Amino acid sequence: MSGHDHLSFCLCDLIRLLWSLLLPCFCLCLVLTGLLFLLIVGVRAWLQSNRKARRARDRRPAVAFFHPYCNAGGGGERVLWCAIRALQNRYQDVDFVVYTGDQGVTDEQILNGARRRFNIRLPRPVRFIFLKHRLLVEASLYPHFTLLGQSIGSLFLGWEALTSFTPDLYIDSMGYAFTLPVFRYLGGCRVGSYVHYPTISTDMLSVVRERNPRFNNADYITSNPVLSALKVVYYCAFALLYGLAGSCSDVVMVNSTWTLGHILALWRAPNRTSVVYPPCDVQAFLDIPLEDEEEQDAGKKCHSVVSVAQFRPEKDHQLQIRAFRKLLNGKEAEPGGRESVKLVLIGGCRNQEDEDRVLMLRGLCQELGVGDRVEFKLNIPFEELKKELVEATIGLHTMWNEHFGIGVVECMAAGTVILAHKSGGPKLDIVVPHDGGPTGFLADDEDSYAEAMERILSLTPSARLDIRRRARQSVTRFSDHEFEASFLAAVEPLMGTLER
């Protein structure tokens, strides 16, 4: 046998060996794929039978909102209750359901909280499905690969929601995009989403690429080029999965121009996506006449700097406290300067983690020597919030790339001079010129915030009044009425599919 024939014989033996090994694997993959397909078909049929049984019993379609933290009291919750109120007023023969992970509270307590915090009363009750495994979407459960862990956790929480109650129409109102394919392909539901903030964004990718130690980019990663490169790959892969999940949505609503840009880049559904600005209770503030500071004894007035934000890490309350300390240090030489300014931090605490964060912030105030000039007001009712904002001189906001900024709008409507972060929704949509003049100020670090606060306090009362008036006029486009009209127009294609 020649060398050439011997080589050919060896290659043939190798091919036969590989084929004998690969064929069983290929057949196993086919069998597993077939079993998975049959499982999906079986589950879908079971869930659809549950829906038909429920429809036969209730004789009306059901719309479900996925909002695991519906009792948190933040801007996202205000969107939820305003959306349900608008739908209930328009569609009398439809039931509405809220999936929530809040435990230890009753339906009545949740609705009373919405009335107390947001001044929102629903025309009729809604049904709450209390989920038992909200821990699966808690960031604290995933010290590493947090985004992926929370997203996988949302799949299981979505499955719990779907098997507890199978709706006709599903709306994710809190940003858990990975639940959309669960309800669409397993539950056979039409699905919609209201996106407050993209789970991942090109800004986050740039933070990692630039090895910038910001938020969830740890120091040991930023200092290591290999780990930074691996995290970029991880983020890119996650962004692809996030885009695939989000593209399942039949209707996509986003809350700002900034969010729109990121969602269009990731979900690639321009024909199904629209901007629906969140509802801000501006009328409650606009009904109060602006006080002319020139009519007051400005020398005796204590100027308050008020922040309205949940006590979450991204709200960056530490920046507020440090900038305020720098402001006070600059005013100590002035007669009565330190005593004439105070910082009021108003916000909601969702859980023990938020409460621990408040304790840390209190400790920071003591460490910086401003504990006597900083007040914390947690989970306060709407009337008290309104009183604090109306009496404030400056409204403070420090979140980088805030998706929108309901607190920013409320501060402007209340008549404060807003000082917001120079990024995201405040920069693109809210603190923009109106009627030929400024509506507020923007800053992005400790020094620029302190300088801006000093500048605002140094303005004459009449100059501040001009800015406050323009700001008030500009925020009417963010009213409850405008939200309801935009929201109903966006969901009309989905609501039209419901069989009544």
C-alpha cells in the first residue's frame, strides 16, 4: 500500500470514528430539542386553558402590570397608578391586575399608599397577585454578574406571575424585559412595556471601556485591562440578549429622549416605540401662587436646598452632601451665612438596604460636620412634600444619566430654582430654555454644584423669580393629563386586540 493510500485509509477511519461519536450527540440534541418544543407547546396549551377558564368565569378580559415594587412610592409607581387610572376610566369592562412582590401589606394598604403619596385615587379596585420570590430580582443576591443574575431571576419571577394568573394583555411597567418573551411565547399574551431606564446602555459600556471607576465598575476591574476587556465582552453579550428580549414587545413606551435613543439602539423596534413622558403632579403645585421674595425679609429667611429622590445608590446623595458642605465652607465667612442655608433630603425607602443607606448618609453628615444643617424626611405624605418644595429656594438633583426626573419637574412646578445633573433627561428634556430664558441650572461634580448653589443664592429675588416663572410655564407638558392622552394613544393598538 502506497503512502498516499495509507493516508486516505487513515482519514476514512478518522471520519468514521468522528461520525460514530457525533451521530449519537446529534440525535440526542434532536431528541432534547423535540422534547423542549413539546414541553413549550404543552405549557402554552395549559396556560391558555387557564385563561379560557378565567375568561368564562369573569366574562371580561384582564390586563396585568408587572411591578414587583408597586408599594415603593417612587416615580415609577406614580406612572403605574396613573396608567391604571387612565385605563380604568377609558375601559369600563376590563379587569386590571398588578403583580407585586410586596409582602405583609394588603390591597387596601397599597391603594391607600398611592392616595397618600401621589394624590391618586383609582375609579375602582384592582386585583393584586402577591409574588413570593421577589428576592430573585434583588441586586444583593448577586454580588457578581448582577445584571445577568437579576435578569435570570426575573424569568423565574415572571414564571411565578404567569402561572399565578394568566392575563390577556401583559405590560411590564418596571423594566424587567426578560419577562416579555415568557408572557408572549409561553403565555400567549400580547405584551407591552414602559421603559424607565434601559437595563444596559452604551454609556455603561463606555464607562467600562474607559476603565472609569463609576457605580458598578469596581476598582479591581478598572485597574486590570484583562478584566476590563472581559467585562466589555460580558456587557456586549448581555446587551444582545437584552435587545432580543425587548424586541418581543408589541408596544414600547419610553419616558424620555435619552431613554428613546438607547432603546432604539438595543431593541431596534422604531415603528413600535414612542416617547410617553411620565406623569408629574404639576397642577398641585401650579395652583399655589409664587411668592415674591422681594416682599419678604430676605435677611431673616433660611434658604432650604431640597432633594427629592429615593434612597438608591444611583441617586448619589453623597454628592449632594459633599457639595452642600463645600457651599457652607464658602459661606462661613459671611455674616449668618452658615445658619441661613439647610439641606433637606426627601425620599422613599423600599427595603432594609435603603434604610441602611440612610444610616450611612447620616454618618457622612456627622463626619463632614454638617449633621445639624441636614434633615432627612422619609416616606412623607404628599402634602408635606408639597409644603417642603414650595418653601424651598433650590431643588437639588444629582443622578448621572437620570432617565427622566419626575422630582426635577416637581421642583420646578413648585417654584424652586432647579439645579440638576448635566446629563440624561434633565439635560435633554426638562431643564431646557423656555420663552427665551433659562429654566434652571445644570452641574456635574462637587465643585460645579457648590458654585451653582452659591450663584443661585447670590441672585436677586427678582432674578430668581423670573427663572421660577419660566420653569413653571415649561413643565405643563409633563402633566397627568398629557401623560394619560399619550399613554392611551400608545396602548390603543393593544387594547383593541382584547376580546370583550
